[in-house]
Amino acid sequence: MTDRKDKFHGDVGSFITGHDARARTTRFKKRKEEQGYKPDTFTRAEFFGSNRINHLLGRKDCVGIRIYYGKRHEDADENPVGDGEGELKSRMVIVGVRADGSDIFDDPTGLKDGGDGDALADGNTCPRHCPTR
């Protein structure tokens, strides 16, 4: 049995070719359309800036990031709205991860400030902000 700490380090993940990346994302889009979604009506990607990602990676004890699938209520312009309002949309939530596999964020509930940018979310979505080619 592999020790848990061996699974969380700076070299986890595989580089893939552009061809493989396009094939995977094309497969996703095709599957959604087979499920009845119209083209450009579902989120295919989110863009996050390098400064924001580097902020997470620069946190004490951070060896990588974990990307969660999440949902939030949004209006037609992708602005957050209250629960039950607008439309519930899929969005990414990115957090730093320690070598023991634990997420690096504190629950600021009850604290004076709201934390220091514990998690990253609300990137620019595609199809709204897709590559031009």
C-alpha cells in the first residue's frame, strides 16, 4: 500500500499533447450536445490568471492545487445572485493543497476578516470568453 504522503507532491499529473487535450475537450462538448444541450449554452472551461494561481501556490506548505467542481446561482451576465435566483451554473473552485493531501483554507466564519483569498473561483468562462481560434 502506498503511503498517502507519496500521492501529494509537486510532480503529480501528466503533460499531454495538444492533440490529446483537444480530443478530450471535444469529447466533453460532444457528449453534452448528445445529452440535449445546445452548443455554447454550457460552460466548457474557465480562465484564471497566473497571479491568482501563484498566490495559491505561494501559500505556506502548498505543494499543488486541487480543482473542485462547484455550482453557484448567476444572472444572464454571469454575476452572482442569491440562492434560488437566476440559474445554477457549474463553476470551478481552486484551492492549495498540503503534502498530506489537506486543503489549505481556513473557515473564516465568525472572524473579523474574510480570510486572505483562501480559494480561487469566478474565472472567465468559455464559451463567453473562449479562445479566438
